[in-house]
Amino acid sequence: QSALTQPASVSGSPGQSITLSCTGSSSDVGGYDYVSWYQQHPGKAPKLMIYEVTKRPSGVPARFSGSRSGNTASLTISGLQPEDEADYYCNSYTSSSSYVFGTGTKVTVL
Amino acid sequence: QVQLVQSGAEVKQPGASVKLSCKASGYTFTTYTLHWVRQAPGQRLEWVGWLNPGNGNTRYSQKFQGRVAVSRDTSANTAYMELTSLRSEDTAVYYCARATWAKDFDFWGQGTLVTVSS
């Protein structure tokens, strides 16, 4: 199972909106509603930010939102904050009853 | 509160095996699957496999098939991951994570660094 494809880096100024993409196939991202997103700060364990494509866990700020079009899922951060600077990974359940992570995107707040 | 506490760092020689533990607390151990995810230095997250603590069923990434085994001790609320025939490329932080019915990983352990070096 190949990794899902994410841009290596995305940057934005505080207050701006940015969108991270995650491209897979009909066997994973496009075939199941089990797409999730994780934020990881250096030296820390990942943190769940979005699950089931669009849902936010309790405690995650409303500026984080998820969507999907075909085989590409997206994470949008509206009103970028300095603390949002981190690595972000998407994950999807797959047709072989396994899971696959994305290649990861480094978000930089300018 | 839900907690996953992992065992300490390991240093192993190439060809050796390592067995890591992940102790769960704050929820019913047998009602959520437990997954293992690794991250090599500076690299992406990589899914290794999962365990259903309720019935012991497992499933592994094809990449690790034949070299990994995940098990559990329900009396101790603990899951284990054993990786054999270690090579330098297995140097990584290994995380355990709980998965919900929505197949997302809502709680993570603190990670265990495994270093493979001669």
C-alpha cells in the first residue's frame, strides 16, 4: 500500500486560511468515509484533528475543517495561528482492511 | 482518563528481536482495537498493524508481514508488539494508538524509541 500523497509544505501568515490536500485512490480515500487528520508537533505524539472526513473531536478548534472531493481529502485551517505550526498527516482505512498514512505536510506560520 | 503507557527505549543489534508493551487504562481494554504506528527519524507516520484485544484477531501491513506479531494480556490490559530480524531501517519511534469504531486513532501512547545499531 503506497502512502497517500500530501504536499511537503504549506505556509501562511497569521489569520490567513490554508488548505492541505491528501490524494489517494478509490480503494482508500475515495472509497470510505474513514479519513482522519493528525497534527504532530516536534517530539510529540500525533493528535487527532478530524475524523470521518469532516468531523471534529471535542476540544479541537473550529478553525479546523475537513472535506473531500473524489479521491482527495482536504484539511482547511481558517485563521491560522502560530500554534498551528506543525506536521499534519492524513490517514485512511483501505479496501484490504488496513490503514495508510499520508506523506505528511509541514505547516509554517510566517 | 484514557491513557496508553508504553515501555522504555530499546537498543538492539541487527538481527535481534524487540518486544514492546502498551498498557491501557481508563477504558474497557477489550472494546477498542489497538494499533501500532512507527516513525523513523525525520520521516512520516507508518501503520504497522492492529489487534482486537477482545478476540485476539490481528492484521498487519504487508510490509511487515512475517516479521511482526501483536498480542495481548487482557488480565493486564496490555498489548505487545514484537518485531524480529531487526535492521537499521527499523530504527524509529513506535507508537500504540487506540482506534474508535470510526477507524480513527483518538488516543496515543508516548512512543518508544527503538534503535538498531551494531
